Amino acid sequence: MNICCKGLTKTYNFGAQKNSQKPFMKKTFLILCGAGLISLAVASCNQAPKPMDAAAITAKADSVFNSKKQGLVDAANNACLTNGAAKTKAVCDSICNANGVKM
């Protein structure tokens, strides 16, 4: 951009230096963020797990079992009811066919 005042001409190049520095700053920022995340991950992996005594292990196992128990009981009851009805019908049909009874 050329600006002319009282015979003086000065050329300004607005934003050229900023634009050339933006990719460098962006790349540097991303590299620093990546290095920071990697260092945090390595630091967290190097920590020892919390020791648990026998009572805490038993309490945790009971908690997991009790949370899953009702779902397993319901699934077993549904399977028993649906399979039981089909098996009962098959046995009944078999007995009726063996005895010559038409249904």
C-alpha cells in the first residue's frame, strides 16, 4: 500500500510479518502442548497403584457382584420362562402323538 504525503512516498506492507509468524507460533504451540500431554501421560503411568487390603478387595467384589446379580437373575428367569414353555409344548406334543391323541 502506498501512502503519499507532501511529496514523500512511503510503502507499508500491513500484516505481512504477522502472517509469516503465525504458522511458526501455531506449530510451536502445538508441539509444546503435545509434549506437555505426553509428559503428563508418562508421569501418570509411572505412579504405583493404590494398595488394597483384603477387606477392601472383598467389599469391592461384593459391590460388583450385587450390581450385576439382579440383571443376571432376570435374564435367567426370562430364558427359563421362554425355553420352559417351548420345551413343555414339545413334551406334551410328543406324549399326545405317542398315545394317538389329536390336539
